[in-house]
Amino acid sequence: MTAPMLEVTDLVAAYGAVQALKGVSLHVDRGEIVTLIGANGAGKSTLLMSLCGDPRPRHGRVVLDGQDITAMPTHEIMRLGVAQSPEGRRIFPRMSVMENLLMGAQALGHDPAPVLKRVFKLFPRLEERQAQRGGTLSGGEQQMLAIARALMSKPRLLLLDEPSLGLAPLIVRQICAAIRELNETEGLTVLLVEQNANQALRLAHRGYVLVTGRITMSGRGTELLARPEIRDAYLGGGH
Amino acid sequence: MAYALQQLINGISLGMIYGLIAVGYTMVYGIIGMINFAHGDIFMVGAFVALISILLLIAGGVMDGPAALLLVLAISMAFTALYGWTVERIAYRPLRGSFRLAPLISAIGMSIVLQNFVQLSQGARVKPLEPQLVGGFEVMREGDFVVQLSTMQILIVLTTLVVLAVFTWLVTKTPLGRAMRACEQDRKMAGLLGINTDRTISLTFVIGASLAAVAGTLYLLRYGVIDFYVGFLAGVKAFTAAVLGGIGSLPGAVLGGLLIGLIETFWSAYFSVQYKDVAAFSILALTLIFLPTGLLGRQEVEKV
């Protein structure tokens, strides 16, 4: 068996005095889509951010392709081929769509033109809007832009934070299809954080459940979907 | 009429110097949200480096013609940029992530350090420099009054326009400028895209200090006297200009600089020289009452 692409061991991270992650271990294999589901405030976004060194983990280890990146500065981690579409999308509001996309490729130093072409094929809407300022896009367009910007760096590991948040079901399906296509045709490895457990578990090969900073369950996506406690807690049984 | 035209010429050339310094304040504010109180003293250092290099060139017998002036400008920019970089590195970067007031206090400290350093190393007395550029044109004549446009004023305006054009190109068209704007709009996200944000911030200080060095060199050539304290008032004026134009806005800084220069000059010409600073600062106070974000400042509304 080959070593996993991303291996997280006993990760502890905190914002100030609030301990958001209390010893999380998980792994993502090459070519896998793995999802992390959990309620609001479970620590999902903190996990994705602390994988990128911001906040820096207080304890535990993050290993990417055999290289320990736990103490590495954020920009160096990203240059190793990690990309994130973060919580809240974080589009540069006073830059055009095109400039936002170019920012995605800039630090990596490759020619952005071919990647740009591919990204526009995936999200034709962004090509139409390329001269518009990021801050004036609709929520759905901003989400596409955040994912597209992450793809511009040609990552080997893509971290997606709630790509379905606040979007119309049709757009969510489009985005899921895009993720699946990238995974199947290019072998892109994806770690996907979601509150929308149904969609995420259908898309992913494997899933983890995060509850107040701890992993409580893990398994194949379809397996987790079938579990009654998951149905009750995350698939809208009670709400 | 002729008198007013002369004041306009004087005001614009003074305002351009303020504008160059103001750009440094506004850039640093944009990217790390602090007022760099040491920036006026960086301008003073720029003037001193220019003075020293001019004196060395004169001693070497090569202070002659535009090439020598360009050389002086280049030397001043290089050394002053190094000072700007160092100030950020030792006084502000270690305080990043600290409470908001900490770098401000540190900046006031750096301002005092730079003043005292120059006072000790160069002496406290006023340093004169004989005019390097004389002559000019007669623009118009009205009775006995002659409107003069001096070579020095032409040099100030041309140099400033060229420097600002290069600077604008840098910020709007180059990857470095894009990285700077990205850090200004969302520093955390810039880091997530692999941008070395510390390095980008350092470069912002380097560029701001180079512009201040240009201003310092022009100031020295125009007025011919400097001392270690010259950065204080110029710094306060330029800061006022940046706030008047809308802090964080680059065109605003230049516009604010021009306005402060004009207000000061016209006030001195028609009312009293003693109260010229009061005039400039009163206009600032009035603007802020009616336009709290300055003339070209941005209201902080963003779509979520």
C-alpha cells in the first residue's frame, strides 16, 4: 500500500483560548475525494485552515506526500501544491474576475493561459464576467470563482470549504459535477468540508464526521449515508 | 491675476512633494492598516543622503548636468529604501498580530530614533546647499510683476509625474502590484494563494521609502536647507494630505498633496505666512467633518 497523500495525526488547533480541534487524525489517499461533515462550529473550517498553517497547529502532525508541513509557513505549503477555496469564499472584492484568477496562479510561476482555458471551460460564466469586479458577483458566481482560483495553481490537493453554502440546488449540482470530473479525468485529490451531508457523502469516496473538534465516525460515503445516526443528525431528520 | 498664477505654480510644485510623501503613508495604511509615523523621517533621511551624495560629487568635481542629478536621485532612493525596509523589519514586523496600538507606538519610537541618529551623525545645525539649478522662464508680465517658472519647478513637476507614472504602472499592471493589492484586500487569502505576504509588505515599505527619497531630494534642491527635524512638519503635512485625499487611496494621496500645497501657498500669499499651517489643518478638519472618508476614500461597504 502506498503512503497517503495527506496524513493528519492528532491535530490540535485553537483560536485564542477556544480549542477548535481536540486531536483529529485522518488521511486522504491520492486520487480520492474525502469529505468531512459536521455541524456548524464543529471545527471543519479550522481544520482546513490549520492544514495550511493558519492557525498553526498547537500539537500533532500534518504530512503531505511524506513531507512534514506542520511548521511550514502558509505560502510555502500552498506552493507545494495545496489549494484552498476557503470559508466565506474570500474573493478579492476590488479586483476583476480575471485578476482574481491570475492571483491563483501567480505564486506558482507557471503559464496561466492553459489553466485559464480549462477553468473557463468548467465555469463558462466566469469567462463572461472576466472584467467584472469580484465584489459585484452573485454568491454563486463568487463560489465558482473561489474554486476556479484554487484550481489555477494546478494543485495536487484541493481543499474545499462548503462549496454548496447558500447556493441554488442547480448550481450545487454543477459544482459537484465539476469536482467529480476533475477527480476522474485528472486524478485531483479533494478534501471537501460540508454541512450538506447528503450531497457530500454521495460525491465522496470516504467520509469523516467531526463533532466539536473530534472525529466520531468514518467510513465509505455510501456506508455513512446508510447509518441511522447520520440520517438523524445531518440529513434533516429533525430539522 | 499674474500674482495668482505665480502662486498656482508655487503651490503645485510644493504640493507634488507632499503628494510623493503622502503616497507612502497611504500605501502602508492600505496594506497593514497602520500610520507609519516614521515616514516623515524617512523623507528626511532621503534629503540627507541626497545632500551627502551631492557634496561628494562636488568634491569629486563631477556634480554637473542632469546625469549627476539622476545619479543623486538613484543613490538617495537606494539608501532610503534600505532604511524603509529596515524600519519595517525591526520595528513593525515583530509586532504583527499584536494589538493595534503597538506598531503605532513603535512607529513614533522609530521616528525619534531616526531623528536622533541623524542629529548625532550629521550634527544638529541647519545644512545649507547652494542652488544647483538656477534660471527659469518668464511666463508672463503684468506691470512690474513677472511670473516665473523656474527650472527647479519644472524639474519637480516632471520628476514627480514620471515617478508617479512608473509607480501607477507597477501597482496596476505588474504581478508585484497585484500581490500588493491582494494583501491590501485580504492578506490571509493572499497567503492561501502562496503569496509571501511578509515579503510583499517589505516591498511596500521599500517603494514608499523610495518615493519619499525622491521627495527629499527635490525638497533639498528646491529649498537648499535641511536639518534633522525637517521630516516632522513635512511628514505631518503629507499625512494630512493622505487623509484629506482619503487614506488608502493612491490618487487621493496625490490630490491631497496638491491641495495642501495650494492651500498653504495661497494662504501665505494673501493672508499671513505665520498661519499657513493652521489653514491647511483647518481645511482637513472641515473635510473630515463633512466627508469622513476623505475626498477619494472608499466607504466600507462590501457585498457579502
